[in-house]
Amino acid sequence: MNILICDEKKEFVNEWKGRILKFIPNDQYIKIQSCTSVEEAKEMVNDIPFDIAFMDTEVNGESTLELVKDLRAQNHHCAIIFVSNHYEHISQSFEIRAFQFLFKDIDDEILESELERATQLYIKHKARCVLHTMEGIETFLPDEIYYIETRNRKTKMMTKRGEFYGEVENMKKLKNNLLEFGYFQIHQSYFLNLNSILSVRKGEVQLVNDEIIPTSILNRKEVKEKLEDFLKRP
């Protein structure tokens, strides 16, 4: 994950670099670039597609709005976080769909919370599910998959593009990652995207593609609670 920090004061840049590193998970690969001018930032953006950018609304009297355009040209999903005491720019920052506007004296609790939100956005847009098939590698976004079926050491992915058979390098890791996207082990053989459920019946669920998937009888209570929680969501 590439992060940019741009502010005219070097002390502020160094302080925020340290604060950000304190809250990023240890297993999360990140690279932080910092600068004290818009011109320097633009040069960095030409070479690096940043995922998160912390910047003042003005740096040395120069607006950073053009910098925002360059960031989004490189990565449309870049989370723009303004860190500024220019209160008069709050409204304008949200007109250009900034991810957040923070004041420079915010406490660690707020920073940690906003950094977590931005990191989850990064994970959402970077997440890929890779299946090695006889025809080659197939890659899917989490919301493309209805379910993953594992049976007799074979893996089937039922997706919006059809069904695919193959192997996953690390199924446990893949499933752990997909938990963030509303997946659940609804049956010993089925790891289901709960967002694909059309209706719930006794002992089974119907999916939006009209398939019927059985629910587990081994952990029936857990499955029932999970489905109830899902159905209560707005």
C-alpha cells in the first residue's frame, strides 16, 4: 500500500509518518512517501499510484486540488484525506469527494479510526480471488463469487461468470480474507457469500442465481445466528 504525506512543514510530515506507522497492522506492507511542496508531490505521483494521500488543502500557499486530480488519474480509488486547519475549505473538500477532512490536532483515536477505514477501502479494491484451472489462472473480485465449494479435494467457484473448477494455493488464507466481505462457512462444503442469498428456508438457502445450498447440521445454532444477523442488516 502506497501512502503520500504532503505538508509544508517537515516536522509535521515526520510526526504523521510515525503516527501512521504506529497504527498500520504489522503484516500490512506499506511504503510511505513524504514531501513539502506540491511540485515535489506531483513528481512522485507520476511514478507511484498512491492508495492513500494525507495533505493540507494548501502547501506553501498553493492549492492541492490539482494534485488531487493527478492522484486520481493514477488511482481512481485513492483515499484523499485532507489534514488542515483551513476550516473554510471543508465544504470544498467534500465537493471533490475527499475521503475525510481532519484537523491537524486530532488525537490518536480518531486518526487510528480513519486510517482503519481507509485501509479497509484499499483492501476492498485490491482483493482478488485466484483460481488455478486447467485452462489457466482465473481471477475474481469478492462480489463476483456466489460461493466456493470444496469437495473431495476439488474446488469449485460459482460466479457471476459461470462455474470454474481448479485449485487455490492457500484456501485458509483466502477464506480469512473473504470474511471481510460477508462470507461465511454455511456448510462443511460451502463457503458462501451471504450477499448472494435470496431467501432462507429450513435447512437451506436459495441464492440469487436460483441455486439451493444446504446449511450445516453440525453447527446449526451458529448458522442460524449468522443468517439472522444477516437478515437484520439494513
